Amino acid sequence: MIIVMGKLRIDAAAIEAALPAARKVVAATQAEEGCIQYDYSRDIADPEIFHITERWTSREALGEHLKTAHVAEWIAHLSTLTMKERHIRIYDTDEGEEL
């Protein structure tokens, strides 16, 4: 399984304006083959932070996701915003266990 975790720091007002585009990319991605989880969430302590959580069946599935039109549209939208911070990491892991 592939896990992608990260955060984007964007001006809080810009995040509000980006929510419709974020909802669109999330909905389209969740319907993709190989997507186990794809979520963005606002930080409860810092309104400028979007947390990214993704789980994929394989690197190939993630690679195909990155080629989609909805991801290109989302990246184009993000490029219009002032990004204060972008930190995204990919992890290759097993299925984990209940905690």
C-alpha cells in the first residue's frame, strides 16, 4: 500500500475560495481505481493548513491518478494561490494494524 501524507499552508481566505475545487478533485479521485482513501481536511488549530491523507493500492495507481484531468485542474487552481508551505511525503507500507 502507498500512503501520501502532507500539508499545504495557504492564506485562510484563499482556502475558503479553493474549497469548491478541492471538493471536486476529492470526489473525482475517490472514484478512481486503486484509491483507498483521498481526503483533505482543515487543521482545527491553524486555519491556513490543509492536511492531505491518501492511501493507494500501488504506486502505479498513484501514478495514473497524477495523470488525470481533475488533478491537472486542481494543480492549476493551486498555482493561482500564494502557497506559504507545501510538504508532501510518500510512504510504501503494509496494511498496518488496528490500534
